[in-house]
Amino acid sequence: MDIIGIKMHGRQDDDSDFVLFSLEEDVNFIEPWQISGNAGRTLAFHTEKGSFIAIHLMKDADMAYRPFGFESMDRSTIVNTTKIKSKEGTDKGTWIYFVDGSRVHVRKKFTH
């Protein structure tokens, strides 16, 4: 299984911070990791090529998943744009309907 991780150290705040690696082939060990004493723990994957953490922040997910068709619609929702069936504007944003029949309301307003 492939995983997209983000560098634990030496981040550049660009696409180079994200690495695709194989759980079976690349990972030597996994442990809980805490960025600071007040932060929650996340998984750290240690490989021959460096150490990476699981993506757990929306801003990181937005950047990492964008090449796969995902787009941030507001601060709390990232949508797979390839699965959108239709959009319906509301006073406070937009309902996005998906091909499987599910939907989500986002604060972003679409004009078309």
C-alpha cells in the first residue's frame, strides 16, 4: 500500500515536502510522534529515505491531494472534484452533490 507522507524535518513548504512511499517496501518502523508537548500524536513512518508523518492538517492534505483531483472548498472540506455530479448555491455557500448520491455543504459560493 502506498502512503503520502510529509517530511518530519527540513520542510520547504512546497510540493517537495510530500513523499509517496510503500508501506511494505519502504517503512522500517512506525511510532507515535508529537510535534510539540501540546500537540496530539500522529504516526511517524521511518524509512531509509527519511522520516515522514501521516498527513493530518487540512493545509497539508489540500496541497498533497490536489494532483489527484481534490480541491479545498473551505477551511474544513476538501472535495474530490472528479466525483462531483452537480452544485446548488445557497445563501451561505453551496451544496455539492456527488455521483454516488452523497452531498456536502461548503461555505464557498459558486457563481455558475
